[in-house]
Amino acid sequence: MFFFCATVQTSAQNRKSINNFNIKHKKSFVHPGILHSRESLDHIFEVVTKKTMPEYGSYELLKNHPCASAQYKMNGPFRVISRDGQYAYTKSKMEADFSAAYLNALMWIATKDESHAKKTLEILGAYADSLKLIPATNDAPLLVGLEGMKIVNAMEILRYTYKGMTPEEMSKINKMITTIFLPVCETFYKTKAYTNGNWGPIVTKTYISAAIYLDNKAMYNKAIDFYYNANDNGTIQNYISGTTGQVQESGRDQGHSQLGIGALATVCEIAYNQGDDLYSAFDNRLLKGFEYVARYNLGDDNVPFTTWKDVTGRYSDWTVISDKSRGHFIPVYEMVYNHYVRIKGLSMPYTEQVIKKIRPEGYDRDQPAFGTLLFYGTGKSN
């Protein structure tokens, strides 16, 4: 039996890279500039106005999704929300509500129809008035990572594009973010690593989003440091092999493998909008991970695989690559393809094949999704 162990930089090397980052980042944050830059928001409106393809096909999927409707009826709000445990009955209901808040914010940008902005504020304001607790269940970090990002990005969009939000509305929603969601992130970061690698970047995509939204440079630096250096399965070094592109969860199933690389890509995209290129870290290691996952899920049985020795020691028994969910592609590919190929001119032949199969990208509950609309042809070289 062979074991793979991700190559790790020395502590001095790691710290040098982060110190250089800190020196570079003595500047103000760019707003709006979390997942969506000002340029990308303008691009969405232009696409819809001109019906530009292929992006417009993705917009039609967005427009027709029930959660993107200005007539969406809330399931909540709830006083307690959870993915598991006593309050697990709220899971699918609150996930749909927070998706509706985010998707209506996108529809506001796409159409300038004020009813969508009002719907976002209706949902988030209702939860801010009601929500008191995210209990410390096993899945609490996943909840705040997956749902918190929707909330923060919706608020960032409205804060800089919609004049109808009152200071009182913003204040109470901000309080929900800072007092209910972010403490769960902090607890995850302080806890000894115990999860598969998709958890770390899922938590971090909310944390880095909130850092920018709140203009908190210390939080931002902490998120970047986690991406590079954390003793966790969810760092760029510990999740993806620099040699083959195999990911830590390749032996688990293909759905979680795509969930993990999608979350890493989202963190990279957010940082890139602030002028920081995490995409290029460790010789474009994220590109290698996407190409590995795409290649296997396209049907290639000759991808290299070695039993992975993970950070926690709990997930080191997968001796073959998993065919669970093989060939079921989730919409995470347009974002990275746009960056590596369209912006940087690199090659991603397997990812390109996936995109040709699934374009236009549509909805996914746990990803930004609608990538053909949101990321195709956007961005520029930093």
C-alpha cells in the first residue's frame, strides 16, 4: 500500500509568503468586490440587456428558478436554524430562504427591478429580527459557510447598488452576521482539525466575504493564512496534490470532491477581486485539482490514485478512487476556466470538455452557481 502526503512548505517559507502578502495589502478594500466586482455586476446587466450568449442562457436559468422570484414566499424566519440535531427540520427551509435572498440580489442587478432588492431585504430583515441561535451541532460550520456567504454577498451588492436600504435595516442584518454567524467560524478555526477538506474553504468563503464587507483587514489576513498554511485538510496544499492533482476526497466520492474544489475556487475569486492572486498559489495547484476531477468524471479510468494520508488521520483508508456520483457535474467550472484560460491564457482541456457538456451553468444550493452568467468573460489581469 502506498501513501500520499501533501508536500508542505517549511514554517519559515510559509510565514514569508504571508508576511509579503501583509505588506502588499496595506490598502483599502475594493467595494463592491467580494464575489462580484463592480465590473462583473455591470457585465451582468449588459448581458441581460443585449441577450449576449452564452451568458444569457445562464441568466434564463436564474430567472426561472423559484428562489429568484420577487414573489418568493419565505419558509421562515426561524429563531433557531440547524442542518442537524433537534432543529434539522429547518435545514431545507432556511437554505431556500437564504438562496432566495442572494438570487434576488442578482436579479436586482440583472433587471434593475426594485421588487427583487426589496425581496432580499424582506428575507434578511425577517431573519435578523427572529434568529437567535445556530446551535453547536456537528454541521454548524457548514451551515454558516454555505448560508453565510449568500447573506454577506447579497448585502454587499445592495449596499453599493440600492438606495432603498435604510441604516436600520443594514445595522440589524450586520448584527446577525457578526453575532450569530461569525462566532461559529471562529470556533471552527480554533478547533483541532477533524473534518474532510471541503469544510475549511466552505467556512473560509463566508469568513473572507465578511472580512471585506466589514472592512476588517485582520479577518481578511486570517482567511488568507488559513488558505495557505492551516493545519487542516482544507488548505490548498493539504487538499490537492501538487504532483497529480488528486484531491483529499477523491476516494470518498465525486460530489464532495467537486464541493471542495469549488469552495477553494470561490475563496480565490474573492481574493482576486481584492488584487490578491491565490489562484496561482503553489504553481497553480487549484488548476491541477480541477483538471484531475474533470478528467476522472469525464470517464478516464487512468487517473493516478494513491491512498491519501490526511491531516486528521481519520480519512486515510480510501484505497481506490470512488465512482460515487461519477459523471454528475456541479456548476463550479466556469469560474476557474474564466480565470486560468480566458484571463491568464493557461490550458484546461478537461475542464473545457466539462463546460461544453454542461454550459450554461445553472443552480446549485451550495455554490455561487450560474457561472456562465456570473463569471464568463469577466475580470482582468491584476
